[in-house]
Amino acid sequence: MIRIQTDDFDVGQELKKISSVDNSIGAVCSFVGLVRDFSGPRDNEGEDDKISSMTLEHYPGMTEKQLAKIEEDARSRWELSDVLIIHRIGRLEPKDQIVLVMTASMHRDAAFDAARFIMDFLKTEAPFWKKEETGSGSKWVEAKSSDAGNSKGWEK
């Protein structure tokens, strides 16, 4: 299941839902991404660079289609009972939840690997844009080369 939403999510509720899909589930792996109050290496940040908020935008229709492709790719690689991807949009503040990825499987290796795979490709392939607000103004967040490297590691 894929959800793009402005509202927060309850990890506990989502865990109960995904765990109840079928009785063969032996593992659920989850990843929750949070808004940090800094960007980049922490020791290089001054008070003016502290993030006061982040605004996330997406390309409606295309975002859901790309997330569905990422989910389909994960399901083709691992035997998964269920997958959940929730990504928030709109204005968020430090410590707010941004993203939840949950994968359910009979075995933990599949759940762990699939969750990491989904996050790696979500960071590089899904059309989301982030703008950070700091004391010195606002700026769009650039893609990290390390994220691209992580997704290349999954090539077959």
C-alpha cells in the first residue's frame, strides 16, 4: 500500500495492520525517517543554519506511479507478504515523521533487505522535493551522491 499524505501516521497502528495480513508473517521491518534540525555535518552548522521547518512537495500521480514501481521491484526480488510506504508532504518541523516503510515477510532477511531497497530507491527515484527553512533563508535540498551510490548497489 502506498500513501502520500499531509497527516502524521501512527507507527504502532500501522504495525498492527501489516502484521495481521496473514499468519505466515514471521518478520516486519520498519524504517521511519524524521526531520532533523540540521543539514549536513552537524559540527559545521551555526545557529543561522538550524532548520526550523522543511516543506516537502511531490509530483501528484507520477510520485504514486514511481513508488508502485519500486514496490513491484521489491516484491519481484523478495517473497513479501505486504509492503507499506507512507510519505508525508507539506510543512514539517524538526522531529516530525516524514516517511514510513514497512515490509512483512516469512523471514527477517527478506524484510530487512526489501525495506532498505525501497528506501534507497525512494531517495533517488521518487519525485519529491524538499525545501529547508533556516535562520539565513530557505534553500532546496540537493540530491546526495551517496544516495545514488546506495541504489546502484542493488543493480542485478
